[in-house]
Amino acid sequence: LSQVMAGAASDQSFAKDLAESFDPWIDTVSRALQRTLASSTLDGALPINDLSYAVSALFVGVELLGQVHADDTRVDRLFGALGSLAQLVGSVLAAPPQGAVPPTSPPATPHPPAA
């Protein structure tokens, strides 16, 4: 991956093609973020396209750094931590807003006596 990225740095045509090859990945991340945030209070409040690009760039950066560090477990630990963070964020997004009153059932309507 590092050699491919280096090649793109010196060839604009190749860089354009390479950028387009990342678009499906970024689109997948975007759809996942949209699904995750759709039923939360953050729906529409965050720039999904920018977040998708950031997540994708993080992944590429981690892959590049993983190639130069001898400690293979570091990347695994990072993704494990990100998985835990995702669960935490999911729990927070699923929780009702602070101070919200949980919905209640309407009171039962008494039935008139049988005639």
C-alpha cells in the first residue's frame, strides 16, 4: 500500500484513479454511519461525508503504519479498542436523551356495564 500511495504522489493520473478506487470504501463507511446515526439525536447533525472520509483515512493510515512497525499486535489492539468505542457510542446513541420521560401507556378506558 505504501508503494502504491508513493506512486500516486508523483503521478496525477494514477492518483485520480487511486482516489476513485477508494470511493466504494468511503461510500460503505458513509452508509454504515447513516444507519448508525439514523435513529439517534445526532441524525443530520454530523457531516457524514467528512466523517466517512476521516474513518477511511484513519484505516489507510493505520495500514501504512502497521507496515513499518514490528509490533503486529498494535494494530489488532487499536481495532479492538475502536470496537469497544463503537459499542459505547452505540449505547449512548440508543439511550434516551437526559431528562426525557419514558413513554407510558394511556390509562385503560373503563368498559360500560353490560346491559
